[in-house]
Amino acid sequence: MRKRFRNGTLALDGVDLAVERGAFVSLLGPSGCGKSTLLRIIAGLVEPSEGSVRRRDAEDSGSIGFVFQEPTLMPWASVRENVYLPLRLAAHARRAVAERIDAMLAAVGLAGFEHVYPRELSGGMRMRVSIARALVTEPQLLLLDEPFAALDEITRFKLNEDLLRLWQERRCTVLFVTHSVFESVFLSNRIVIMTPRPGRVAADVPVDLAYPRTEALRTAPEYSARCRDVSRLLAGEA
């Protein structure tokens, strides 16, 4: 796959990537290497200049959920209304999906916050709303573009654990963009390291740490060893 923008910037060149169903794959690389562009191409938000994206479930138009770096919530709408949005756009009656919305909010730790507005929430809670909105459609593929980059470390760690729990419960396929070696190793069963622009796949690294992964893993020797290995590969490309 190749992507050249109208200004002449070659963002991606020769990207060939296959992702197995149910995997948790992190895209790791330096700023500007095309990770977010690749995610948007997979989502159908950007057209590649050459090549294509093929999906086994392509006939299911509601099978992709996308979580952006910013929560992008509607400030005038309550938490419940923000989560209902993709279902409303898909012509689902509010009453018919009320239980699904409540269950999703409970799953992300927002039970009791249904009628609160985004301005009343912390950054971490707003991101939980964004994740709930992406998952409420029950997607087969979940794309996340550095969703925790702006959060403090404690909140980020907790959301990492919650995201893994949600993934294990739903068994969707996850593609997760991050700049953090530590985050990618903690979350993923596979890490794709990309070169500086134009982005190419430089390394494809399996992460053989057992799930479920908890806070205790962060201080385990095997976790530190995997982080060192990935850091060396990333440094070689940067």
C-alpha cells in the first residue's frame, strides 16, 4: 500500500500488513511515520494512492469502531446521548438499544454518569465515553489512534487494563496506534514497528506474555526484557 498526499508528502510506501481475527496489534513508530494515516485508510476515512484494504467481514458496514486521540464528544449532549450517536445514525430506535447503552456504560465504568455532560468529566472519563461509543455498535474491528497519549500515567495505566478486559470480553480485532514501547508491550500480542516517513513495516514482533495482564506485570522481569527488545528495534529504525 502507498499513500502520497496532494502536497507531495509520501506518508506510506510499500506497506503490506495482515492482521488475524481477534488479535491485539500495536502500531509503533516515530512521529510522522504514517501510523495514523494507515489507521484511517483501514477505516475507510482516507483513500490509498496505491493498493487496497481487504476484510473478510467487509459486507458488515457497522463492523468498525474508531477511537481518536481526542474524545471528540458532542459538548451539548449527555454521556448517554454521545454513546447513542452511532446507533442513532444507524437508525436504531432509542428505546430498542437503551439496555445495550446502559450495559456499555457500565462496562467502561460510567454507570451513574448517563446524564452528565462532557464538560463535567475528567479527561480519562471522556475517553471512556469515546471507547463506549466505539464499542456500542459491537464492532468486529476496533481502531484506536493514541487514545491515552494526553492522560496522566495513573489514568493511562488503568485504561490500559480496562481496554484489555473489554477486548477479552468481546474478542474483536484491535489495531492500536501508540508512541509508547511500554504501552505496546503491555497491551499487545503483536507489535508492528514502522520506519520513519515514508512508513514501511520494519519489524513484526510477537509478544508472548500471558493474558490477563495486570498491574503486577509492569514490574516483572519478562515484561522489562520485552520492552528492551522492542526499544532496540525501534531505536534502530529511528
